[in-house]
Amino acid sequence: MSNAVQSCRVGSNDSDASPKKLTDFDQRSQDLYPMWKWAPGWAIKNFLYRGICTSMEKAPKILPDIPLQPSVSPSWQNQNEYMAFIGDLMGFKLGDAGADLIVQPEIEKHFQKAKYVVLNLETPLTTETNVSFPDSDKLWGWMPTPKFSLHKDAFRDLLERLGVGSEKLCVNLANNHSHDLDLAETERILDEMKIKYIGTSGNISESFMLNGKTVQVYGATSRLNPRGYNHRHEISQPENLQASKDTTNIVFLHWGWEYYSVPDEQTLELAQHLLQDHNFHAVIGHGPHIMQQISNFDGKPCFFSLGDFITDNPDKRTKQWSSGDPRQLTGIAMLQVGHNDEIQYELVSVYKRQTGRKYYLVSLDGEGTDKQAARERFEYLFPLVGQTQTPQPNALQSLCC
């Protein structure tokens, strides 16, 4: 089977069908008003997946001709400059009030060597210690969607523990939790910390120099919570993505359905349009909270989901990660630009382990029976070069459940 997906339209039997516009890809789901229409179904679904099922992972029906790609491209050069991308950083408390983050040197070195680091900041920043969320998102006094916040001092501490300085950091603000609090306050704090950000209507993208080439990184989201939808003019969405033909373009995109083991059909179709019709050279996704595959569209990579990188969200019943939880696996996507502007990459696996209130980010390599399920999952999702295969959702679930 070819490593590249041909130029057929995903989800359509008509090869002559007109391409969709990017405005067609806003995921209007249970996240949007009116809440009375979706809240009962959301509550039932949440009860079934979190209260009865042993796994939160889901396996939608997908097209069978999207092969899995290896974790490293054949043209990757260790000595070249690279950008490091990581997935969601959500609400996380350090010290006595929460978990203690411990980063293994083997993981930290990838950030130290990177010229730039880009992460999805899926929480607003604040200077308040006692946060009160807006009442506009409440349904009869109940908050149906989770809300996050992160004190700026805790954020600074997290970056220090990762070994990431503000001079090399860029954060994406386009996601469904950016408006849990005031977005302008988050922007003000980032400006104060001299940290670049993307994904807002006023700053959709940032330019970087990598290996002597200009790389434009765009931030966008196709998912919004109710408050975010009411303020959607402040956030970059797929319809705002207009990439130049004169630069190497990467889109860092919040999309997909939570806890899906593989990308859904709409996500596949959006990836194909961005890479084949809209001048993007790579797509790096986040949002489903668990890792998904890499696919190849005419030689251009799409990382469908990097998973959550830092989240203080173990099982709510046990306050610990359960054995084989797919949320324990995440990764660092390291990208280079080749001579012909092609994207070269290496995906480094990261294992999240928790002991009491100590939260570890460690390499998946090495000994440890607790890593076995995550290791098998990573090897399945990202096969060796020359061993590409089609993903089987049931097989993925058997590795984690």
C-alpha cells in the first residue's frame, strides 16, 4: 500500500466533487448552545464512558485506506535545527495544592536542543488565586463543561521544569478552553512574560527561521465551548487560515473528537484539504486527549493528535492513572525543513506516570512493566519504516482496555 494518500476526496464517492470550503469544518457539536438540547445526552454519555466502561476510548468508523506512518521520516537529520511541538497543557497545580511535576532528563533534552517549542495552552492564565468562572456557562447553577485556569506563577514553574525559556516558546490560544476566563488577560500575561502566541484573531500566526528558511506556524481550532462560541470572533478558526506560497507553512490545530482512537471522517477530510488545497506543508493536531496516528497526504505529514502533554486529570474515582490508560501516552513532534521545503520529522514517545501526587514525564524506552501497554500502543500506531498498515480501532482498544 502506498505511503501517500491519493488525491481523492475523503468521505465522497464522487472524484469530481467540488472541494469544501474551510468554513464547512467548524465542529458544531454538544459544545454549542442551546445547552438544553445536548446536556441530557452529554450527561448520559459521560456516565456510560466514565462510570461504567473500563476505558474512555472510542473507536469510530473510518475509511480503510489511510495507512499508519512511522514515528520518524526517512530524511530526518539529527544535526539539523528543529522545532518541538507538544499537545495540551491544561490546568495543573504544583506544590502543596496539587501534583509535583518531575521531568526526566531524557525528555528535557529534546526541549533544550530545540530552537523553538510550540505548545497548546488549553487553559487561561490568571493572577487570581481564587478563580470564579463566568455564570454564563452554567445550566441551572451547574457547570456542564469543565473549566480550567492556571496561575501565571505555576505556568512559569512548569516551563522551568520543562527547561523551556520564554525566548524560544510559542503557545497556541485557539482551543475550546481559551475563554474559560478572559482571553485578553491571558494575552496580557503572555506579553508580560515575553512569550509569543498564535491562534487569536489579532495574531493568527508567527514566523520562525529554521535551517535558513522561513516557517510560518498558524494556530486554529474547529472546536469551541459555549462561551468560546459567543466570543468566536476573537479566536482563529479553519476559515481564517490563508497560507502563503512563499513560506513553509505549518498549522497547529485543535480538532477532532475526544478520546477517539482514530480520526473521524471530517477530521480526515479537513487535513486533506489543508495539505492539498491550502498551501500547508504539515498539520499538527491536538484535542482528542489521546495519541492518534500520523498520516501522509502527498508527502506531507499530518499528526492527528499528540495527546495531552501535561494535565492533572487522572481517574476521578481513584485519583491515579489506571493501568493501560491511553492518556498516559503522549509525544514530542520534532520538525525540520528540508532543501525542497519538505517537512522532516521525528516523534518522540513520552510516558506519563503518577505515584501519589508526583507526576512524571519519562521516556517510553527502557525497562518497566507499567510501560508495556503504552509501548505496544505506540509501536502499533507508529510502525517501523516499510511496515505501514491500516489502523484497526478494535485492535487499539485491546491495547489499552
